[in-house]
Amino acid sequence: MRFVVVNQPLGTRVPLRILLATSILVSCKQGPNYEPPKENLPAGFVGSNETLTPPRDPELTLWWERFNDPTLTELIAQGDESNQSLAASLAHVRAAWASVGITESQFWPSIGLGAQYDRTKVNLTQVAAQGVDLDPYNVYAYGVGMSAWEIDLWGRIARQVEASSASASATLDLFRGTLVSVRAQIASTYMQYRTIQQRLLVAEDVVGNLTIIRDLTLLQLKNGTTSQISVDHIEAELQKQSAVIPQLRGALASATSTLAVLCGTTVGPLQETLGGIVPTPTGPIVLDVGIPASLLQRRADVRRKERDLAAAIATIGSNEALHFPQLTLSGNFYISSNTFNGLGDLSNQAYSFGPTLAWNVFSGWRVDAQVAQAKARADAALADYRNAVLVAIADVESASANVVQSRAALTLQEGALADGLSALHLAELQYQQGLVDLTTVLEIANLEASLADGVAQARGLLAQDIVALYKSLGGGWEASAPDADAEAVLQKKPRDA
């Protein structure tokens, strides 16, 4: 800090009327005030039928518990606690709120303390003819200084704070979107894991049945009632079906690894949580989807785009304020002496304080260009918001249609499997009695295996489609512990967050 001596009487004071006038002018914000856009939305979603009730607000809090699977509930709780994407997103919320504090700091003066010591020796050739004392001398000084403090006459800083606050809220909604996505990914991957387990059971049953048929065929070959061709045929079919098992085990290991990452753990501890083989969870029969208008407040991505729009609107006013004069206050107070003891003498005090008015009357239309740029970005933000609304509605309509069709497909698959099991049982009995040949049995066995695998996949697909529907509805973050943690960040000052 450097102190400059000015010729100003010690009794000078800044007139109170100047400060009062300044405080009144602070409220003159430039630019448009933000108003949330009004969208003309449909009254309901297209494609609902008897399994999707008439428009009614869905119950999305702890939606995963509606699958009645304690393991799934435990995995999502673990993900809430340990998922690293959530941890990073929460840190971004803290950083965004800290940036609000940085912007708000412009409302206040920047005051610093400093001390100074100089020892000076004057050049002889410059001042010898003037009879000046050429002995070295000391300068000691200490004091307090205030750098140029902008008085926000036209709301430039206030608009910047609005924009920063809106951006921080958008970051909070980004966290909420991450929370919804992570929970849905955990649930969907868990459904895949259980589905693969069921398919693995089907494949092992098929191999077991083919092994019995192979043994029976070998017995017939020994008795001379069949040929080596039949034995080779069943052996080939047995090897073919056996090859499915390691493929499914590989897929199971992959799903386990993915689930471990989502839950913020490793495969070993996760396998203990998953336990043994259990059926794929079935979701609720009746699903509420609500109305499109409710998505505006529930979908985190729509909320985030709305906050981005608010930030863009505020930036217009911040740039428009640059058209007007800028008033700043600056000054310092210090004590300066040629001796160290003189630092305690108040007669050695000095100060300077005063306003500065600056007006950039011409900058090559730079400010106009900044305003035009801010308006264009606001137009883009509005388009992004409206697109997010359309995407949200499309997501729900698509997901609800998928649930309806997956449920219908599962019903048909289960009916076909029942018929296939009956046909296979009858064919095996007739084969043992010599009424049908091996080829017929194998064809029916292959059909039954395909149908059983199809049922397992259809059940898993339905469960995943229900998860996708819950995700598209955007809920589940409200009144949850992770969201409460993130919301608490925005209730604190940056130094406490």
C-alpha cells in the first residue's frame, strides 16, 4: 500500500446529502425485470389407457419402495450416501453459492491496512545547486486505505447478483437432476442384474433338460433303437445351449461392476448386499402420471433451464447499466513521519477521501454490442427452456407408452410359455414311448427355452420401463436427505458453506 500526501484540510468531511442521494439512486436498476415464461401446455398426456389413471399427481417420494424389494431400497440409500457423481455435484453447488458471495462483495468497500518504510538518498548532481540537505532520510507510514468503491447507481451490481443467484439455483437443480438420474440408474441396473440371474436359471434348466435327453438318447443308441446321428444332434444342441451360460455370467459380472460404481463401493461388499438369487421385482399395477404443467416444477432439467433464463435476463440489465456514469468512492487515512517515534503523534496524520464520476461516453459501440449479445443469449435461453419443456412431456408420453406395451408383451409371453411347457412335457412323454422322433423334441425344447428366456427378459424390461417412467416424471428428490443437504448450502453464507 502506498500513501500519497494531498493538500486537504483536516476538517473536511463528505456531505451527508451526497451519501443520501447516492443511496436513493442505487435502486435504479436497468434492464427488464424477470418474469417466468407462460407456456400453453396440454391438459394431459397422450396414450394413457386403463393401466394409467386419469391425470392425478403421482406419488414419487421414495418411488423405489413401490417395488417392495428391500435390497433395491438399500442400494439407493447407499448411492445417496456414497455416489461420487452426487458428491461432485454437491461441491459444484457450494462453489456456485460462493460465487454469489463474490458478486455480492461488490456492494461493499474494499478496505486494507498497510505499513510502509522508505530510506531515500537524493542524487547530488540534481539538487546540489539548490542547497538542499543531501543526508539520507527515512519515511515511516501506516494507515488504512479504501480502493475505488462503486456506488451501484444503475443496478449493474444488483443485476449481477441476480444473475449469479439464478445460476446458483440452476446448479442446485443440476444436482437434483443428477440425484434423480443416479437413483434411476441404480434401479435400472438392479433390474438388469436380477433379469440376468433369471435368464441364467432358465439357461441352466435348459441345459439340465437337454442333458437328460442326451442320456436317454445314449441309452437308446446302446439298445439299438436310435442312430449316432441322433446322439451327435443332441450333443451339438447341448453344447450350443451350454455356451449361453458363460455369456450370461459375463453380463452378470458387468452389471455388478456398474452397480458397484453407482453405489460408490466395490464389487465385494456389493455382492454381500445383493445376496442370493431372487425374482426380478415387479412394479405397481397402477401408475399415476399427473399433468404436463406439474413437470415445470418437478423436472429438475426444466427448473434448471428456467433459472438459466432468469440469469440471462438479469445480465441484460447489468450490461445496459454500462451506458450510464459510474460513481466511485476512494480514500485513505495514514500517519507519516521521518522518525519511528513520530508514528505515535496524531499531528502527523493525513487523509484523502472523495468521489469520482466517470462516464464512458464513447467506446466504439462496445456497450451496445454487449447488450445485444446479452439479449441474444436470453433468446437462446428461452428457446432452451421451451425445448426442455417439450422434451419432458415427450419423455413421459414415451415412457408411459412403453410401460403399457411392455405389460401387454409380458402377458402374451407368459401365455406362450404356458403353452410351450405343456407341449414340451407331452413331447418328452411321447419320445420316451417312441411316438415322436428326437428332432421334434428338440424343436419343442428350443421353443420352450426361447419362451422362458423371453418371459424373463419381458419381466425385466417392464421393471426397467417403470423405472424410466418414474425418472421421466422427475420426482423423488423432494424431501430427501441429499436434496436437504444441497438446499442447506444455499441457506448459508459462502464462508459457512
